[in-house]
Amino acid sequence: MLSQLLRSRRSRSRSAPASAPAPGARSGAGSRPLSRGVLALAALAGATLAPPAAAAAPAAAAVTPPQVYGSWHCGDDACTWSTVRGLAEFDAKNHWLVDRGDGRPSVNLVVLSFVEPLKLLHRTNDAGTVNGVPKGMTREIVQYFTSRGIRVQLSVGGLTYTDAWDAALAENAAQLGRNAAAVATELGVGIEIDYEQNTDPDLAGLQAFIDAYRAAHPYDATGADPTARLTIDVAAGDRWLIDINRKATTDWLRTDVPVLDHANAMVPARQPSVSAAIANWQEHVDGKSTYNPRVPPLAPAKFTGALYITNASKVLPECTDFAASLQNSTGSFTQSVQPNGAGSTPGMLGYMFWAAERPSTRGGGTLPPNTCEGGVGAGATAYGVPVPMPPLRQG
């Protein structure tokens, strides 16, 4: 999957000095009452000499905790899901996802990755596929997560299957959308579009796919229908997958007429620094007015940012150590970034993590003993991530 603070200031008010005696008060026996003129002058002097009232403390910037906090899941075979898994074996390798150590899930979304688009179009049956879906993406695996309040989607595509996306859209984009909708109904899941064509993508075909899917599963702002959840992956920032990003931001991710639920700004080529991650996500918020055609700004509430939790050579703090993680150090930005031309509420939608279990044939993935309760799970606790996922912000 290649793609491309909040500071709370406290002010202390100064205590006002004790009040002086009221004008006209007697200073002793036999004192004469003061005239009205003297009283007026005294009142004026008191008003002039009184210290100014303490300034009101500045309001803290609004903070919106993550609503989406999920992980892509590659199974144990580098994202092919070509074999049926037993639940006991699957749980032994993936229990951290459903239990952060206190019985609560570490995430509220799992995206099973990947479904090959051309096989989905043809409803292929072969050694690793049943009716166009990888054999390992079974109802039992879906229910392993949904029974614990975790939403599930299937990701259609991925970088490896870019040519398959092109071919399927060219052959029959609407039928591909109908087949995706049927699979969503069969399994009780949503669908993620991961079409990573950087050069002349088939946007008309992708529109036909979306239209066909939405004909079966209309947009549902409440989130009550899991099959209505339809999302799209975009690059980490605005400089790759430009045509897809422009189309999605212009037509499908609007807050006034929403078509897709949200976008996921994918991981870049390698784990970014704090500043690089923030710069990428800020590009989506700002858009690219200098591009021709321009890329409009995207509402912060309409996208998540992605981070790696595993790589081929080492264990990452994003998996095992929340205090040292990017989801911790970028949290003030992701919760408070202000809209800049689209949307009305601060804060991105949340985080996605690449990727659970074994996304590559190299490295240990998130398998025991390097499971992610201490990074992803601890982050869910720190941010108060809701499980199950609530209705998403629409602005």
C-alpha cells in the first residue's frame, strides 16, 4: 500500500483587592454626612482607580477524538487470503485486535485485504478463490470481529492489482459494482476501493462502479447498515494518485452531497517523520489550488491518516509502544486540524494502520510475541476510541 498542537494555555486571574468602604460611610461618631457632589466625585474616583477586571481565559482549541481507528489485515500469506483459517489458529495470531489487554478491542475497524477486481467481476472459482472472493475471507472470520463490535470491510484492489482494476472497469464497471454489493450483502461487510492507478485512471468506470454499488446499498449516515459503508484510498498527500484524489474530493467526499463515507490517506513508501506525516495530511485539508485542474480542499472529517505498524526489519513503536509512536506524537494535530475550505468541524476522522498479521513474506509482522496491544491498543485507550464505531461526523 504505497501512496504517498494543540497547546492548552491556562491563564491565572489575579485576586482583586478588598473593597474600600462605601462612599458616605461614617468614619466616626459625630461625622457629618457627605454632600451629593462629594459622593459623586468619590464614586468617579473609585471607578477610575479600581483595577481592571482580569481578562477571560482564552478558549482552548476544539479537539475531536478519533472515530475511526482501524487496521488493514493481510492474513498470514501476504494479503492473498488464499486458504481457509481455523478460528483457534487465527485467534492465537490475532487476539490483540480484539483484546488490548483488558477485554476491549484495540481497533473498531478491520479491512481484509485484498480482493482481486477481475476475479470479483467474473465470480472466479479457483484454488484460492470462491465466487471471486479469497477463500480465507469467510463469514466466520468476519464474525470473529463483528461479534466483538468491530466493523469489517473488504478492500478491493491494492497496488498489485492495479492492472486488474483497469481491466475489470473496462470490461464491465457496473457489474463489478453489483458483484461487490452482493459480496457485501453475503458477508455483512462494507467495501473499500483501493485503485492505485497513478496514470490516466478510468474515472468514468470508477463512477459506474460506485453508482452500481450505491444502487444496492445507498449512503447511510447513521452507519447502521454495514453494507452501506463504501470508502476509498487516496495517497498520503495530494501529489500521487492526483486524478483519483481530485475526483474523489470533488464529487464523492463532499459534506453536502456525500457519496462515499470517507477516504483513507494511505501510508507513504516508508514510515514518515512527525512533520512529514502532518505535512501530507495538511495537503488534503488545504487542497492544491496551483494544480490545473485544481484539487479542492477535503474536509478533515472525511479522511483518516495511515501509519505502519510493521516492516520487514524491526518492531515498530506504533505497534508496541504508544508513548514513542506517531499516533501519539501526531495526535494533537489529527484531533484539532481546522477545516480550510471544506467541512465545519476540526480534527481528522482518525487513524488506519498497515497492516495486521503478515503483510509481507519478509519480517515477523504483528505475530506473537510482537503483537500490538502496547501501541495500537494503548492508543485506543488514550484516545477513548469508541467500540463499536459511532455514526461518523458528516461535516
